[in-house]
Amino acid sequence: MTNTPSQPTESDIRRWTGEASFERGQRYFEHGHILNPRRLGDTRLYREQAERLIAARNRGSYATAAAYLVRVRDLYHRLGEPDTWQQLIAELRERHRRLRALKEELHNAGL
């Protein structure tokens, strides 16, 4: 069972982008999908949120982080940059190599 990130709320976007960037942050999401990943830096937002969840150090957070990382993977593939994705996930796995539950959740998500 994979946790799918819910649609970001206004407070999520404010927290992720900072109050001053909120207006720009609202453009990051439209119907749960990224408008222009390269221009808006959306992959960065999802990666940062995944890292915050991983830092929480519990299986539920790992599962949700994996769901965000699935979105990151899909964005990189749509951008035609699968090598960038492979490097990113390899670095993440190396940084967190001792977190068995995280590795299991990444595997369960197909990562």
C-alpha cells in the first residue's frame, strides 16, 4: 500500500515557499499537477518535502516521502532527464543507507 500525497493546502504552500513567495507558490500546483517543473523548481519542492518526512524517522513518513519521490521521478522523466533522477535517488539511498524501513518503502513504491 502506497501513501499518495494529498493536494497541498494553502498553509503547506506558505510553509514550503515562505510567506513572501506565496503568490508564486500558488502557481506551483494546478489540480495536483505541476505546471512547468523546470521553470518553477517544483522538483525541488517535492524533494525538500521528502527529506523533511525522512527526517521524521518513522515508517509512515517514509511511505509518504516515497510517494513524493515517485512524483519527482515522473517529473524528471517527463523532462527527459532520467539520468538526473538516477543520480538523485542513488545519492538519497547512500545518505540514508542505514534506514532499513526507508529502503523498504522506496522499494514498495517502485523506487
